[in-house]
Amino acid sequence: VAVLVNITPVGSSDVASYAAYGRIAALGHNPYVFPPSQLPGGLHNPYTELVGIQWVQTPSVYGPIATWMHLAAALVGGSRAWLTIWLLMIMTGIGFLAAGYVLLRSAANPVRAGLIWVANPLLMYLFVMSGHLDTFVALAGIVAILISRRGGTVWHDLAVGAIIGVAGGMKINAAFVGLGIAVPLIRDRAWVRLLRTGAFAAAVTLGLY
């Protein structure tokens, strides 16, 4: 992972879009209405040049937490797009390793968990080499599922709802994480837990947006 975060992103140009949205926010503009093509210099801006052609005219489609992460990297990177992208790659690598650590510490079979996640070249390619934000959604999903399985108290359900809400604050497709937790609750007819978790997840997500 340490090696992969130090090379050019492979497999997707999404991380270039993340960097561009961060640069837009760092310059004081709203990335939800301001596309990369409007950065100073237009298509010749160091950031805009790296954005995939299909996304140059598209404002951010990511959640507020994602935008804060992009902004943090861009504030350090400044006009140097390569530095902003590098920082985003490092963040992604940390997220990937954090998810692996949680799995290794919680799995009944740590060796299997290590082979399936930490030492899985396909996941390294999809998450780390591509610099995908989905890495953090996956991390949130893993933690939420573990907490949900460990207890059914009010605090467990609120913690799960908060984590799902934070994941939704990164990408709205984190709703699938909530669905994955809802299915066993529906199967067990745990309606109170389902309502409690779902309501808090929705409140946190809406509050963030």
C-alpha cells in the first residue's frame, strides 16, 4: 500500500476530480455549482487538465464530508495538483489499512481476513491504486456491521446510525451499507432497532448535507 500511494493513480480518473473539487473549495467557490472547467485558465488549469473529459463540466456529486477531505488536501497542495492528488492517495491508503486492521482484530480467522482484504491485489487495485472514495464507505460499513452485531442497545443502534450517516456524508450510495444492516434486522423482526438506527442515520445524513 505504501508503494501504491506513491505512484500515478491507475484505473480511474476520479481522484483527479476529487482534487479539482478541493481546489474549487480552497479558492472560495462552491464545488456543487462550480465545475472544474471554470477554474482559472479553464481547460489549461493544472487541475482541470487531469479531470476526465466527461466530468470537466460536472459539479461535485459527493457529500460534504468528502468535500472537506478534498478541501484539506487542496489547502496543502495549493496550485500543485500532483501534491493534492498524492495527499488524497495517502488518505485512501490509510483508510484501506484501517479497514484491514479492523477486520484482522475482529475476525474469527485473522488469516482469512488478511487474505481477503489486506493482501488482496484486486481490492488494492480497486481502492488504493484508483484512489477511490469508496474505500472510506467500505471502512464505515465494516465498522457499522461489527457494532450492530455486538449488541442491540440504544447506544449500539445510535452508533451504527451515526456511522451510516457519516458514510452517507461521503457518498449517497452508502445507503447500501444501511440496507445491508437493515436486512438482518427485518429478518429478526427487530422493528424498534430498525426504526431507531434508520431514523438516526437519516438525521445525521440530512444534517450533514
